[in-house]
Amino acid sequence: MLNIIRSKFQEDGSTLLHWAAEDDCVEIVELLLQLDPSTSSERNSIASLKDTTSGMTPLHAAAMMGSERVLILLLSHDLDEYETDNFGWTAFMYALYREQVSAVLLLLGLSQDKQSVTYEKQFPLPERVIEKAYWHLAYLGNKLSRQEDCVCDEKLKKVFEALASVPEFFKIVNNVVNQYRNTTFEESLNFVYAHPYMLNTMNRMNMGMKILLSSNLDYPIFSNVGGADIHIELRRHKTWTDFVETISTAEGFFLNSQMNDSCIYGQLMTISPLQRAVYIMSSKVMFNFKGSGEDGRGMGVEKELFEDLSRCLVQQKDSDEYDLFGSELPTCGGPLFMSLDSYEMNDSDILNPIPLANEISQPLAVEKTRYICFGLLIGHVILRRIAHEGAPGSVGSVNLPLNISNLFWKIILRKDINLEDIADADPILYKSLVFVRDIDDVENLDLTFSAAKHSYHFVKGVDDKVYEVVDLIENGRNIQVTDDNKIEYIDKMVKYFVGRINKQAILTRKGLELCIPGNVLSLYSERELAFILAGNPRFDVEDWKNACIYENANFSDETICWFWKFVENLCHTERGLLFRFATGSSRLPPGGFNSIHPKFTITLSAYDRNLSLPTAATCFNQLKVPRYLNEEMLKKSLHIAILHGNEGFTML
């Protein structure tokens, strides 16, 4: 009987077990394994037998055919999962090549019990799973590096990249990259880095750091030695005006900055403003409020300063710094963005660039200066983010909470634009154009190939005021839109809308690419770039609880329980205000609570009726809460703190 089991009876020299494994005949496989006296881990066991043609084992066969039940059974017998056939292929490679997703996940150890496949919160994964996945990926990387079979290698690469859409596979690959980053084992994962969209945002930031460090450019910001190289002080509520002056003029740099190295400071005073600005924004910079009568310094102050910067960048309702309709020329430090509806910055408002003073001719010099300065600013924020994620503690991470439209970022990334891209930039125009596209007899709308210069919408404005008409094509105001030409009309309207912000985006890109080259920016989508810059406005209370540490208290403390109940009843905007009160920033970094350094901390203190309100040490992300006598006192005090205590610093 044993000889029959071991017989290689097919033309390719495979055994009965190979046949049963291919056809997912789990009962036959189990019977054959029971009849074999040797253990599965022994080289002479039937489970380890190879066919004489390709050297495939039954595990290879099951993986290739996606025989899930057989795979689970064979894997439970302690087989060598990394056994290669005559061509250097492992079972994992066969499953990948044949696009057997379930088999791929099984071999990575993700679904023996069908529970671990759905692990939304299980991040990082267990060590055994990560180690198993690493070796499968390492064998794959080693095979691809040999370039023995270009056709098969290309197929493997394509399938590997396509599996980015499978959440379980995507997560485990990123867990492996996280675990083995900056170790001697990382080289085996180089092929993963060749597929950037297989990586999450955090790992791509690390990839960006590697590219920047390997370039010929100088990035003092990545040094993990010493503190800030440059100190810049800006006036509260005038932060943007002072920032532009500081990095664009020698006088502003002299007035608002200090450097640790007097020699470099002297050199910076003699070079061109643009060279000086690029050096500053590529260095470790500590920002602080100037002349505000506050004695606080450090990361907490800096995070609040960037919140102030974001407000100064947006056209406010009562601002006189810039007249939207061009009756006054823009100032160099004037705002750059406006909310489509209100000109006021609310947390959910989508922002677009303010139209240039003259949309047809070249931008004014002051307009060029401020958009290039904005590009340098966001370049500095992104560099800080990359440095912080790659080497925590080397430099503080900050948010610039601006909800700039995805269209603006797509232009910066040099991507093609279509109708769908204006959906968030101007929802009303988007819906109008979709309506035009989808209806019949569009002639009844009495549209022409024209647009309004000072309105993103149709020619008529509020109170029947007629704006200046712009032709979309020659003599367009006299050419009716019909069912035959409406697609051309929609295309022209999209191009006109894009044209109103195109120059601003290009100037921003010019400043941004002085800090971060295009090959690094291309690693990110437009949404990710906005996310990296602005941070995450969504606060998951369970994640917050899990990341929090306590002083003079524990999770079950009565005051702590009241606190989390209070947080759960807040909306995301209110949670952002609470988070800002404690940390200086109204948003989370892209990596969430786990990317906060130091960890968010709640410290309980004895209740004192003379000091009844909560306080915070924003530099340490520490919220100090008295042990209130009852839950209502806590709720009232926290409400007062987050609504009226979010600006200003003093030393307690």
C-alpha cells in the first residue's frame, strides 16, 4: 500500500497526493497522510515528495489550484512552506502567479480559522504572521532579482501590485515593511519599494526620505543631532504676512530670525532670497509667536502657530487685506484661499485659490512671491512630516489644516483633469454640468459658450446682477449650446474653471519642488498630499483611548470614565477643539494617535475650587484634569476650556 501511495503514476511524475491536492479532495489527502508512517516534516514523507518534471510538492499543487481546504490541512502538518521547485518557485509564488488570493492569504498565515482575515483593528499583526510573510516576500524578491524569466517575472509583479486592492494583503505587506525597516533584512524587500502603491502613506513617506537622502540635495532637517538650527518669530494673527517677509527679504530674515551658527547666518544674508528661502525651509526650524506677551515656547506653541497660519491664509469675511473683485491690489502677505460659499473658514469648507488680480495676463510680482512662499511652506511641513515618521524625535511634526480642493493638488502633481475633478472644488458647477450632460433638448436652457468672470456659475448672479461675460470660444456668447455640442461646452467650462486656479497651483508647485523634487511628490496621490499637509480631522474615540496613557490615575478611575463619556458625546469638530487644547493642534497626524510623540497623556490632580478648570502642557500632549466632585462639573469645565481656552500660552 505504501508503495502505491508513493508511486509516481502520471506522465509528469506526480503522485496520488499531488492529484488529490490539485482537485481539493481533502478527504483523500487526509487519508493518504494517515497511511504514511513518516511525519510530514521528514524529507521522505509523501507530503514532501516532488514530481520528477518540475519538482513541485503537493503544497505547490494545492497553492497553484487554490485548493483552500487542502492547503489548510497540509500547512497543519508542519511542512517546509519555503520549499522551492526546480525553477526556484515556492508555493506562495504559484498562488500569486495564478491569482489565487485566498491561497496567498492562507500561506501568509492570515486565515487558518477564518477570523484573522477580518482584522480591522489588529495592527500590527502577530509576530509569527509578520515573520512568515517576510520570508515569503523575501523569497519572491530574491527570485525577481535574478531576472531568469522576464515573462513570468512581469506577471508576478503585476499580480503583486494588483493585490494592493485586497485589504488583508495590503496590510500585511505594510506590517512587514514596518517591522523590517532600517534593518539588515530590508534589502530583501527592495522589490516592494518598486511598487509604491502597495505601500501605505506612512511607508511611502519613509520611501520618500530614502530618496531624498540619496539625492545630491542638502537636507539639514533630517539630521538627528541637536535641536533647531533656525528660530523664527512671527506675530500672532499676522503669521502669514511675517512668514512671507521673513523668507523673501533679507530685512525680514534679519528682523524675525536667529541662528545657532553665526557663520551660516552671515552667508545666508549674502545669497539670493530664493536660495536663502530654500535653505531655511529645508532646515530644522522652530517657530514661535513674537511680541504677544506669552512666555510659552516649544512644540505646543509651534503647533498653534501653524493653526494661526492656516487661518491667515484664508480670506475671512471682514478682511480688508484683499478685495476679491480686484478693486484693490493684493498685498504680499494677503490670504491665498477662499471658501466657495462664505469666504469664512469652517472645518468642512473646501478652499480654492483666490482669483488673480488679472486672470489673463501674468500674475503680479506680489502674487508670484506669496504663492511660491506658500509652496516653500508646504514643502517644509511635508519634509517635517517625512522626517518625523522616518526618525521620530529628530524634528517635530505639524499640521497646516487647510481643506484645499483636490483639483488644486492634481494640478500640482501634473495629472490630467476631467469633469469629476471639479466635484469638490465647485459642487454647484459640477452638478450643473452633469445636468447639462445628461438631459435631452439642452437648447431649452438657453446656454451659450460663455462664462461669468467673477462667478464660478452661470452668467446671472444674485439680484440679477450681470457679471462680465467671458467667451469660451471665439464669439461664444452668441453660440448656443445644443445636444450636438454640449460635450464640447462642458469641456470648455471645465478648462475655464481650471484656468482660474491653474497659475496659482503652478506657482505653488514651483516653490514646493524647490524643497521636494517631483519624483518624491509623485509617490503620493492628490488626496494623500492634502492629508499629509493638513492632518486627519477624524477622531476615533476607541483609538484615542487605546493610545492614551495616564498619570495619577488608571483607565477605570471614575473621573477618567466621565471624561471618555464626555468625549464620545462630542462631534468631530468639538473633539478637534479638545485635542487642540491639549496638544496645540486641532488634527491628528496622518499616522493617527500612534504617531503622536510624546503620547497623549491625561493627568489627574486634586480638585481645588480656586483652580477648577483643566489645563494643558501642549509641548508634552498632556491634559491636566482635576478630580471633579461630579460628572456635571467635569462637562462644564471642559466645555469652557475647549471653547474659550484654545489660544495663548503661559507658564503654570
